[in-house]
Amino acid sequence: MERNIDNIAVEMILEAMKQGQPVVVYGTGTSMEPTICRGDAITVVPCKDIRVGDIVLIFLALDCLVVHRVIDIGTLWGRVYVQTKGDNNKEPDPRRAIEFVVGKVVKIEKVSNA
């Protein structure tokens, strides 16, 4: 199996979270604008409690980590799930098991537009 830079970055993020360390990632898209913009530094920490309104780092697919806001938490077929949505997206993301949440955003440092 070939490992590209994205896979290595995901592995590094997961390892740091497993060790309880904060991780800084950077905004790359527009789904969370204006809360998070391209280039903003986003500090993510491991978390045990997640609430509606929190911004989390979550796997939307096997190799797709995104930073989106939690809009719903519930139980479906005996499993706790979260549903997220980008602030700038019209539609919510699919529900994901709580285990897909990697960490919670605790700080957003905006890029200077100067």
C-alpha cells in the first residue's frame, strides 16, 4: 500500500491525539467560513465530552478529516452518533458514530489579511 503525505499527516494527528497532545491544523476550504477561513490556525485537543455547537475534527470518510460544527448528538440503533455541518454548507454531513470524532477545536487564530 502506498502512503502519501495526506495519509502520513492523518497518522501523525491521530498519534498525537492518542497521546493527549494538542494539534494545530490549518483551514483549507470554505465550508466553515466565516468562522474558519483558508490559512487560519486551528488548535484541536482530545476530548471526552462533545456538545451541540462545538467545532470538532471528525472523519467523514476513511481518509477524510474535516473541521465542522456539531449540530446534533443522539442515539441510533444503540450507538451514540454525532451529526456535523460546515457553517457555510447548506446540507449537514451524514451521521457518524461518536468514535469518528478525533478532537475538539479550542482555538482559532485568524490569518492576517494585511
